[in-house]
Amino acid sequence: MARSGGGPQFDGDQYMDAIQRVLRWIVRRGAIFWAIGIGGLALVWLATGTYVVSPREQGVVRLFGQFSTQTGPGLNWRLPSPLTSMIRVDVETIRTAAVGFRIDDAGLVTRRADEALMLTTDNSIVEAQMVVQYRVASARDFVFNVRDPEDVLHTSAEVALRSIVGRTNLVAMLTVGRASVEQDTRAFLEALLETYGTGIIITDVKLQTVDPPDQVKDAFQEVTRALEDETRLENEAKSYQADQIPRAQGQVQVRIRSASAYNQQQVERARGEANRFLSLLQEYRSAPQVTRERLYLETMEQVLSTVDKVLIDSQVDILPLLNIEQLAGQ
């Protein structure tokens, strides 16, 4: 057969002769040779099913697109492609998802107002940014249950934050309510992820920035500072109260005990004086004269012990006394 024209000619007889020569060469090789060749190709194909899973990963094997098995770290084998396919999932690394902003590879932070602007329960607008840290808990659920589990996580985190902010007033968001918002958002997000079966476990939820919109930020910052001053003054007053009340109670107890001791002292002194008087009375009845003289001498001893005096024997002639101590005192 020939084709007219100036192009190349196609000879069908030569083509058929070439095919026949190839077939004759194959027949001459023998069945054993081809069995060995096919067996070698089969071994090479089966060897392609060997794979290694690192210590931080888990392998998920799919047979005709459906879940077949889950393998741990080390050397493993599966039926080669196209019968099966394998996906490695890192289950140890802590990953991060950002709500309200993005950070590029150069470290540049970009605000996302469509995610960050939210409405509080008192109809105030607030800009909230949040970071969610998570890791994969179940490689099978992570691969099979949802199409894009990390995108589902990001959407669920935004939904959870909006829900909790919508239940919180602006003052609490800007001051003391941040910790409560973080805890409630984490609980809400964990419930959503468990419902969707994403295979993701939350490790931490942190609010990064909670500010009013730029148009009214200065006014709200003044309000925030005033609220912080109020809280600080309240804490100082409570601290002063906690210091003064125990101190006053201690002083009251000291005075009560001092009064009790003084009372006891006076009572004991009165009893002693009474007992001494009764003893003197009994002695006076027994010997009036002797008791009278003793009392007189004791009294004079007490009186004269506090007075400057000079004792002179009346039976001895003496010169006039010059009181030097009195002159020195003057």
C-alpha cells in the first residue's frame, strides 16, 4: 500500500513483517524465561509497597479509596499502587491556627477584619484575635471524616469565638473576663470538633488582642484605664481593711487582757490589805501597847526614809551645823 503525494510512503507489508519477527523472537525465548521475567517484575512491584513511618507520624492505608489499616512508626508494607495508597499524618507536632490575623513566612502580621470584628451582648463592636494550638489525635478521623480538617478547625474556632463574645459584654471583654472567654471558647470548640469527628485535639486557646474598633479606640482605652484604676483602688481598700481589722482586734484583745490582769492585781492587793489588817487587829487585841508602838515605829520609818535628816544626841555638845548639801543644792 502506498500513499500518493510528496510525503513519506507507508508500507503495510513491512510493518506486518516486523510484527511477525517480534512474535517469533518471543516464542523462541521459551515459557520459563518469561515466567522468570514476569515474576521479577511482580517482585519489584510488590517491593514498592514497602514504606517507613517516622516516630512522630502514623500511616493511614487506603484500599480502593476506603480505610484499610493504620500503621505505627517503623518499616511497614502495603499492597502497592494502584490497589492501595498511604498517607502519613504527623500526630506529635503542635500546630497553630490564627483567627482574626495571619502571619506570613516573613513574620509579617496581617489583620483580618472580616474575622476579627464581632458583636458583644451589649451591642458593642469589638476586634478580637485568637490563637488556637492543636495536634492530631486520630490519624484515621483526620484523613477520612472531613474533607479539609484544618479548614474545619479554623471555621469552628471563629464560630466558637463569635458565640462566646456574643454572650459577653464589652467591659468584661476588655478587663477581667478574658480568661473566662478563653475557657468557654475552648469548651465550645472542643464540642464542635468532637461532633464533626475531625480527629483533632485542642491543647490551648489564647486571646491575643481584644480592642474596640480604631474609630473609638481612644475613648474605650480611657474607660478601660478608669476601670483598671477602680479595680486597683478596690484591691488597695480591701488590703487595708484586711490589715487594719486584725490589728484592731489584736489591740482589743491586748487591752482586755491588760484590764483583766489589772483587775486581778487590784483584787489580790485588796485581799492582802484586808488580811493584813485582820492580822494587826488580832495582834492589837492581844497586846495593845506593843502593837501601837510597833505601828508607830513602822510609820515613822516610812515617813523619815523619804526626808533628809541629821541625827543629834541631845546629851552631847556640838557646834552649829553647816548644811553643805543644802547650800550645794541652792
